[in-house]
Amino acid sequence: MTTLSSKHPVSTILNGMVGILDYVTKLSCYLSGLALAAICLLTLNEVSMRYFLNSPTSWSSDVNQWFFALAVILVIPEIARTNGHIAITVLVERLPHRKKEIACRALAFISCLMCLATFYITGMETLRQYSAGIETMWVSPIPKWWISIAIPFGFLLTTMQFLRLGVMPDPENK
């Protein structure tokens, strides 16, 4: 975790906020792992029911789609937090140390803005789905916003992680 000098009360508050952000991000990552485990278990169950008992479920594929969306979107903030995303760094690596730091901060702020825009767009779409009462086209339909709500949450958390990288870059991840 990135920390600031604790000589100033603002530093203490920022460090506390970063701690909460990291906690929520790690919890999101663990939930992503649980969704991935659920996909594996549901697929195993579906294969067993279909081929051994000749009694496939009608809902397994639908639920797996929901868990897949969760598994992907809930891990993105952790990838941003650890600076583990794919990056083409040929130009940045050739810069002097100070300019490299500035470039990394600028890229973090640009990424923050892109994620913020995506949060807004996906949030508005989720709100539209809720307001219109749109349901999935599954065998057993559910409100579509139940699935979509995870997407703006994931992008908001990713936005905050990129903002944190821009404001308080982690020297361990450089």
C-alpha cells in the first residue's frame, strides 16, 4: 500500500482512505474468485447432470453468464491497484526518471478519466434497465440490472484506483 508521511493530518486521512479503498478492492477481487469458482462448479454440475443423469438444468448456462460478468468486472480494480494491466512501455521506459514519473501519473489520470466516463455510461444504462423494467431473455428471466449493476461498480472502483495511482504512485510498482 502506498502511504504518505504521517506528519500532517491530511496524510493520515488519505492513508485511511487508501486503506479502505484497498480493502474494498481486495474484497472485490475475492468475490471475482468466488464467481470463477462458481462457474467451475456449475459447469461440473451441468456436465454431470447432462451426461450421467440425462437431466440437464435449464438455468446453469444463464447463471454462468452472470458469474462470468462478475468474475471479469470485479477483478479489474485489483489489476489497476497493482499496476498489473498490459502496457506498452517502450517510450516511457526510455524517459529520464522525473519525466517517467510525470508520464506515469499522466497516464494514470487519463485512465482515470476513461474509467470515469465508462462508469457514467454503464451506470446510466443500468439505471435505464431498472427504470424500464428490462429483463434477461433467459429461461427464467430476471431483471437485467441485477447483472449490469456490477459493471459501473467495477469501473467506479477502477476509477478510484487510477486516481490513487496518479496522486500517490506506488514506488513498488514502478
